[in-house]
Amino acid sequence: MNAPLRIAVVGAGRMGADHIERLHRRIAGAEVAAVVDIDRPRAEAAVAHIPGAVAHTDFQEVLDRDDIDAALLATPGFLHEQVLLPALGKGLPVLCEKPLTPDAESSWRVVQAEVAAGRQLVQVGFMRRFDTGYLALRRMIEERTYGELLTLHHQHRNPTTPPGFTNEMIINDSVVHEFDAVRFFTGEEIVSVQVRIGRSTRNAPEGQRDPQLVLMETESGVLAQVEAYVNARFGYQVSTQASFETGVVGIGGDQEPYVRTEGRWGGSVTPGFEERFAEAYDREIQAWVEATARGEIGGPSAWDGYATAACCEAGVRAQSSGETVPVHLEAKPSLYA
């Protein structure tokens, strides 16, 4: 029996803490060997219940060890490049939570560093690709179950936004998932993005325009629309409707039981992304662990992270200009063919 992969989790905040518990309690073939966080008490608290796990405050301390097999990166996006580049230099596999980096230029540097390393080492954490509904819809598209895919309609609704959540973050933190989803469903790159902003909810904080409609087009002409409504108040809801030549398919509707009792009817809506995509996160991390043991990646690549960053940049420009903005991509390296 192979020894479990020894994982260093970088970042012990909300997402990092969730992954630490996932790796420790639910993922087969892996163990948490180290946690890195600039806040030492937080790092120490994260490993206190995990036998043998060590707290660090500097990722270089992990790179200096010879007993770490892979890293899971869950810090804020602007800190990703400074971990990814040295990890690639050492040949250390990384599961990097989205975004790969906050902008296309730095994401391209990561792609180039991986190409220089000669093999794919970075998997990007677009967990929706592991959701059962997403997988079923992609299969229908690939098999042309209902003819050709014509349009995609996405709804991305959050109950509220945290302080400081800007218009740009609606694109970079929310619609980023739909950019990846459209690429996942169609197997094509997105060539242009447009953003329309109309009447805003009174629940949006000052300076934020919410909701926003994002329209994108793929290489073959598939149109995809996203309703990004991040102060919807009623809960967290992510759903997709695909229109085909001979049918319409919806995924991600009400997930909870629908109950009729004592003169009432209805169900509940998940409060946040952790609950909505809990099983997808488990499948994502399990797939990454198993692929890493084989010397591969088990999901979205660094190229996927770069292409999505380029879509986000186009989306932010479209927000301010009101125009349809083309998505610029560098030539795709053969490593990702």
C-alpha cells in the first residue's frame, strides 16, 4: 500500500481551514503534514488536532523540507504567484484555489514557468467542474443528446457581500466561476465579453451596482449570459439552463427536499458556497490527490486559470466601457494541447 501524500496547506483562513478538515477527515491517500500562515497562532491552531503536522509562517520553510509531496494553496489570490513560482521551480505539485493569480499577465508568467518545468504541476480550484449537475450537463453537450448547444443562461446569486466588495469583484470573485463553466461546458475559449448594468437593488452597498448581466460569446458562436446578483438576500443559488436544438436542460435548482405539510409548502436554499458545493469540493480534492500520486493533475490546468483571468480582465473593462470587449490570449503552449 502506498504511503499517503504529505500535503502542506498554505493559508489557514476560511477556505484553507475548510480544506485542512477535508484532507484530515474525508480524503483518502493524503495527510496534512504542514500548515503555512503568516499568523502563527492561526497556523498552530489549525494543526493542533492533527498528529505530526507542523505550523510554519513562511512557505520557504516548506520548500526546505524533503518530506512534503504537494501543496494546497488557499491564500488570497494576490499572494498566489509568490508561492506558485518557487513551487514550480522545485517541481512541487500544487492545487491552487481560484484565481490562479489576479490578472492575466501574472497568470501567463505561471504558465511559462510550468512550461519551463516540462510537466503540468498546477491544478486550479474550479470546483464546479466536479459537481454532479455540471458533469451531467457537459456529458449531454458532448454527446449532443438534444442536438447542438445553442445558449447558456447562468444565475449566480449570493445573499450579501462582505465590506469592500467592489464592482470589479463581482467579475473577479463571482463571474469568474461562470467564465470557467462556459469554457468547461463548450470546450471552447471565450472570445468576447459584454456587461450591462441597469436598475440596482437598494441592498447594494454604496458604489456597488448590483445586479449585473454579463454576456459572452465562444469561438463557435455559443452565447452565454450570467445574471450576477450578489445581494439577493434569500441565500446562495447557482444554476444553469442550457438551450439545445431539441430540448432545454436546467441544473442547480433547489437542492433541498421540497416539503408539503400542515398547509405549507417549500424547501430551503443553501446559505453559502461551502454547503452548495461541499460534495464537489470533496471530489475535486480526491481527484487531485489521486492524480498527484500518478504524477498528473486531476482537473483544470494553469492554462484554464490563465484563460479565465483574461476573461475577467475583459469583463472589468466591459463594466466601465459598456462595450463588447475582446478576450486576448497568448498562443496555447503544446503542454496543454
